[in-house]
Amino acid sequence: MADDFDLIVIGGGPAGENAAGRCADGGLAVALVERELVGGECSYWGCIPSKTLIRPGDVLAAARRVPGAAEAVTGSVDADAALAQRDYMTSDWNDAGQQAWLDGKGIELVRGAGALTGERAVEVALRDGSARRLRARRAVVLATGTTPLVPPVPGLDEVRPWDNRSATAAKELPRRLLVLGGGAAGLELAQAFGRLGSEQVTMIEGGDRLLAREEPFAGEEVRAALEAEGVTVVTGARLVAARRDGDDGPVVATLEGGRELVGDELLVAVGRRPATVGIGLEAVGLEPGRPVAVDERLRAVGVDGGWLYAVGDCNGRAPFTHMGKYHARIAGDVILGKDAADLASQDAVPRVVFTDPQVCAVGLTEAEARDRGMEVTVVRYAVGDVPGAYVEGNGVGGTSQLVVDDARRVVVGATFTGPGLQELLHSATVAVVAEVPVDRLWHAVPSFPTVSEVWLHLLEAYGC
């Protein structure tokens, strides 16, 4: 016999929690299946611990830019205190608080590995070795996230490389750290470990530039900042082999051309893949190991009856925690019978790289807009040229850019680089999502003296 619920959610990360919570608030009986910790990758091994480790270095760097405060900075980051704060922020990898949240909403937590066995049917391999069969009266939501991608490089598996979990849960700092991958995760952790006290950090990126999916100037500015802090950045260099000298010896990374780099640990941060193996997709006619394709209402394409949904990273639409939570809210509303659809995942995805300088972007890059056949005007303004930046400290720099669709006179993309600009991004997100005409947007007056005054100069550069 199966236990019946209105909704079954497989995966208890932020997306799964939000789908479960929204439907429970709507009066549905909900079961949440989670094989590890409720709260998922983001809470314990991703966003929360990584940004906690980044924060001390950011604060010191900000203080050093301000005369009067700079003189008070007489030491370096206390790595032990930073790691202790990381432990606090992850609740020492204990999800009792999340369990209490589920209990408060009347959501039943089923601890184990869930897999589809047929239409609206889920079997959970419980931790004690037994199995429990669940059946959904209304819907099943997949929220299984992603797993780290490890490239097929000879010897790489044998060196026991770090992934994001190894790095964010580290108990001590490696003296020498090699980082493979010049995307957001690799850059953030490279700078964080350098500021926490690793003596030698080396970035390895196979492509020609860092942050290849963002505007070229963004990666260039981050590279310059990292190198100024002593991080070695190697681009256009493909890893062809890896070995570890002895059980606990150093890692030797061999690049194409024969160059060898040595570190005590090697962090692999080259991307992630959908965690869709072992969740029973084949039982409903879908292919494991690939993103679960969904329509605008987050329903799985190719599954009759509209009962299966996929939210968050596992659907491949926009692999960010905030977008997974957005997907969950939409799916929850659809399951509850409301009219809802995903309007943001294609053209209005906000994203922040929490390096110093930060890279904050939303919508399309210039290249993406032109590839779609848009006639666009691109305007830029130096962040350091507004009085609000002077107030923030000496040497505050960066670039602000808007990509404007000339036919509609609306902003379709924006990028801001500079220290601590993450809170500036939401204004751009509102402009992109709402398709506010620039002539109207010009009347949104930025307060003085704030860094947001770059908006005035960008719009004036466009001709407003």
C-alpha cells in the first residue's frame, strides 16, 4: 500500500522547500523527500558558506579604501574565526531548524532517496534499508539540483580533487591552492582562500578569458584585481593530466604544452550537471542524466497528464538558487490552480559573482542581444566617477553598462562591476522585467550621493 499525499516533492533544497511550502500554505497535504540535509547544497555547501568565507576579506578591503578606517586595520583575516562563523552559518551541517520549519507548515519529511516508479508514484529508499511507497493525488515536483562536473582528465580522480563541498567545508587552509575553472565559483573561492591566508593561489582556465558568459570587461576587471592580490591567473591553458606525489603529497597539474603547476589541493570548479540519474525518469519516459525539459508552467515536457514538474537547477533553465525559488513559486501556483508562468528564465536572469570587484548582471549581454537580431545601443559609465563612489573610499572603481533595445527603447541587459554593488542590481532587474521605456526610467531619480547615480549618467549617455 502507498501513502497518499496531494503533492510529493523530491529534493529538499531551496527550490523544493519553496514548492512544498507554497502548496502547504495553499491547503495541500505535502510530503518532502530528501536524502541528505533539508536546505540543500546552497545552505550547507554553496551560497551560504562560500559567501560567509568571502565576507571577512571584503570588509577588510573596504576598510582599507577609507582613510581613517584604513589606519585601524592592523592585522589580517582571522581564518579560524572565519571558519567558526562558517560552521555557525551552516548550523554545523545540522538541519534541525529546517525540520522545525517543515513541521510548522504540516509538511511530512521523508528521509531517503526518492525515485519515480510510474504515474504520480514515488518509492523512497529509506536510511534503514527499507522502502516506502508514496502516491500523489495531484502532482510530483522534482527539485534534485545538480552535482559537480569532473572533466575526464587522466589522473584527476586519483588526486582526490576538491569540489565546492570540500572547499566550503574545509577545516584548514591549504598553503598552496590550485583552482581549475574561471567561472563564478572558482573565482570566488580563489579570492576567498587567498584573503583567508593561503600563501599561493593559482587559477587555471582553459578558455581565453574569465567569466566567459558575461561581458568581456567583467572578467578583465576581476582578473586584474586577483593578480593585484597575488593570485596567479593562467588562461588559455587546458589541463591534460594530474597526479599526487604520495598519499598526502602535493598535487601536480600538467597543462597542455607541458607546464606543471604544484599545489597542496586542487579545486575543480568547471561546472555542474543536473542530478537526474537515479530518480526514476526512465519510468515516465524521460532520459536520466539530462535536464528535465519543462514548459513555461514548469511541467515536464513529454509526460502526459501534466502531473510532473521540475524546478530549480535540475531543469537547466537558470541554475541559480534565486531562480529555483522563483520556479518553485510558479509551479506551486500552477499546482494550486492559479494562472502562472515563467517569464524571467530566458531574458531576465539576475546573477552576481561575489568577488571584489563584484560582477552584477541581469538580462542579455551585448553579444546575446545582437545574436538575437536586436539593434542595440550600449552605454557605459565608470562607477568611480560618481560622488557616491568617492564617499565609499579611495580607489573605488568598476564599470556600469546598459544594453538598450533601440526599437522598443527598453533596457534588455545591464552589468555593474565594482566593490559591494550587489544591491544595485535589483533596480536593473525591475527595469528589464517591466520593460520600462528609458524615457520613463529617466524620471526615476537616484538619491545623492549614492552609487546608483550611475543610472542618471547611463541614461543621459543614451540620450535621455
